[in-house]
Amino acid sequence: MQAGNIEKWQNIRSKGMLRFVVVRGILGWGLGTAALFTLIQWLMGGAKEVPQTWAISFVLFPVAGIFWGMFMWFFFNHKLRQQGAG
């Protein structure tokens, strides 16, 4: 990690894991991916049942976002410890 990134991560980390997982994992990755997936399915004509695809996407992707957020939290903390700044 570069010095600016270390400071940025330390600032994010100071706000706590729960906030990171909710903001970056569920809202950022989960909802963003769900919207993109639903849009692509709709554009390709693969989602004949758009409401059903929408409902499944907007449940499953945010749940996966919890795991993504937790993985990234531990990954960045590990990188920070490797740098000797954590």
C-alpha cells in the first residue's frame, strides 16, 4: 500500500467494520451488482420475468455483498499489517 492509501484505509477502518460492510459491501457491491445484472438480463432478453429477476437479484447480491465486504475488510487489514502500519 502507498502512503496515501494507508491513510485512507486507516480513516475507513476507524469508522468500523460494520459500516464498511454495509456501505461498501451491501450498498456498493451488492446493490450495484444487482442493478447491473438485472439491466444486462433485461437488455439481453434473458429475463422474461423482470420482477422475479429483480427480486432475486436484489436479495442474493446484497447478501453476497456481506461476504465481499468482510473479505475486503480482512484483506486490507492484512495488507496494512504487512506494511507495519497496522
